[in-house]
Amino acid sequence: MAGSEAAWQAAQAGVDVVLHEMRPAVGTFAHRTGQLGEMVCSNSFRSDDDEGNAVGLLHWEMRQAGGLIMAMADANALPAGGALAVDRDGFADAVTARLRAHPRVRVETGEVASLPAEGHWIVATGPLTSGTLAEAIRAETGAEALAFYDAIAPIVYAETIDMNTAWPQSRYDKGETEEERTAYLNCPMNREQYEAFIDALLAAEKTEFHQGETADYFDGCLPIEVMAERGRETLRHGPMKPVGLTNPHKPEEKPWAVVQLRRDNALGTLYNIVGFQTKMKYGAQTHVFRMIPGLEEARFARLGGIHRNSFINSPTLLDDQLRLRSRPNIRFAGQITGVEGYVESAAMGLLAGRLAVAEMRGRPLGPPPPETAMGALVTHITGGADARTFQPMNVNFGLFPPADARGGRKRRRERYKAYTDRAKTAFSQWLAGQVESAA
């Protein structure tokens, strides 16, 4: 995401770009193709609400900046209530086609194994950076790379979901169209079924780590069995919460818990199980997930998995231009910088591309103001966070400067609207300043 967006921004600004992609010559366990925009985990860009949600605001900023990732996400959007979900194959194909067709972009396949000494470079290798390049980064920074563990949710074939048990409905019927209001499939559990499911989760055989490794998970992507270990009610108040839903098969009966599935492709033939990232072994997954009412006969297009995600300690290593302090010809962007999520990663790529072009042309550009979503993220990873406890972070309003002195006493929706109004003004001014500078 980040590398694709950085290349697009630089090329659109009139700079020739070489985009290095090691896949498919050098693969990863999680990727299936060599496409430039392949989505590995979820197919969701999360909330698209640009007035009450920080990630929705980030969507808005990227659209205003002519972001490729958001444009292709919009072009391949699937119904998902108030969220922006995409057909992952169509999205990857579109991102790849646009970049390969751009007259200023040349895509070269092959692994980059070292940090180049000359030229302007952006390292956007993501959480699955090749071992060789990771070693080169560690050698340059003089520090061990930090890491957390990320987990992938399973995908189910739609035709194998029992619709006599499941039903289509977005939580609280959210969405402007009927298709959006029915974008999720819901599988209800009574209390007995839920308790049996939790028992099976806790008892299931899990993936073991190598000797000396510890599981330092990112809280926004916890495996469901890890959540269950934190308390038997944790899932029922998290991804399996039953609120905002009515079972039309049994309208008088309130479910004790509900498993939601979100459409994963435009055809509607695949659904992913929302929030069900897992480190269970494959055999255990099949057994446990078929305990979910409506999924007794489910067939899986992909089972869940777990992988090690690496990121650098950006507060100590990067300046506010996303440059490596020890090698300022090299910028870092994307999830390797310690942002979490597709949108956040792409946003740092967008920013890195623009910053690099401005520097090359002798018109240095400051990062967006910290009142903006993009600015709040870059401020956090390049000095706002405590380097001693630095961990991957999604965009959230807690990263923004307070909107006003009375913000804490306002109702949350009003407070968030104040944040987004202020951010849109500041981001628009930042973009306008670049146009004036170019003129």
C-alpha cells in the first residue's frame, strides 16, 4: 500500500520512479500473487465517516490529495454499512494496472537486499520485510528491530453458510441503501453455544513460537483465543457483541452472542469472519469454527494464520520528513514505521512521496499540521510517542491536539466533529500551499 501510493504521488508530480517489488520472485507466506496492492488480512479500510471517525477523516485527506489507494478502493467498494470494504482481487488488479500503465513508473521485480548509499529512496517494505533487507536495516540503525505478531481471519465460501440460521443485517441497520444495510451475515449463539465455543477456543491447539520469541501482539488485531484468555465475556463484548441486531428467524429471541461475516469480494461468493484473527492450527480452526451456528457445513477459502510483523523504532530513527537520521537519502513509509492499518500505511506512503519530490526540487515541504489525521500520525511516529514503549498505532483522535479547552465536556459526536472540521481546514491549507509553491 505505502510503496504503491508513494510511487503514484511522485509520478503524478512529474518525477520518474522505479518501483521495486520482490514478489513473485521472492514470496512471503501470506501473499498469493505479485500484485502491487494485494491485501493480506482484512478487506476493510474501516469506517468511511469523515465527520465522526479519525480513519474516515484520513480517507477524506487522502482523497483530497489524489491518493491512488483511496481511488481504487472506491472503484472496487463492496457494501459494508458505514465501512469501506473492497473486492480484494479487483482492488489489487486496479492498483497494479494503474501503476504499470503510468508513463513515469517503471516496475522492477526482484529483492533489494541493502540500503542504497545514493539517490532518493523510500523503504516501504511493510511488516513482512525480507530477512536480508531487515538485517541491513538493523546493521544501519544499530538496534534490534521491534516486532509484534499479527493474525489473519479465515474466509468462508458463501454457498456453504446456512441461511436458515444466519441472516443479512448491518449493525443498527447502518447504511444508506438496502445493500449496505444488509452487508453483513450474522450467526447467532445462545448462552450454551457460546460457552461451548469459548471452551473449544481455549482448548484448541495453537501455533507455537520459536524458542526465544515472545508474542507481543498489537491490541487492534488480537487473535480471538487471546481475547478469550482475557475473560470469558471478552468476545461477547467485542467482535461477538449481539447489540443492534434482530434475528428474523427468531425475532422474539435475543442472541447471547453473534458472529458477523463481511462480504469479501464483489461477487458475494466469499465472506470473512469479522474479528476472528487466529493462531489456532488449521485442523483446530475447522473444528472450532464449524461450532458456529450457520457454519456447521462451512468450507474455507482460507484459514487463519499468524505472522511476525516487524517495525522500526521511528521516534528514535526518523525525522519529521520520514528520513532515516543516519542516512537522510532514505525515507521509510508504511507499516514498517509503526503505523497500523491499510489506510495509515498508505497515508505515510502518500506523505513520503510528496516530501521526497519537494526535497528533490529544492522546495522543502513540512509535514501536514498535527491537527490533521495525516499530521497526527507522522507527529506520533517521529517524536510524539515514547520511544521506550513504542508500539504500532492506528489513527485515533487521542493523537490529535485538543480541539478546544472545553472539548472534554462536549458530547463525543460534537467533539469529534470539531476535530474533523479543524482538520479539513488545516489539510486544505497544507495542500494549497504546495500548489502555490509549485507555481
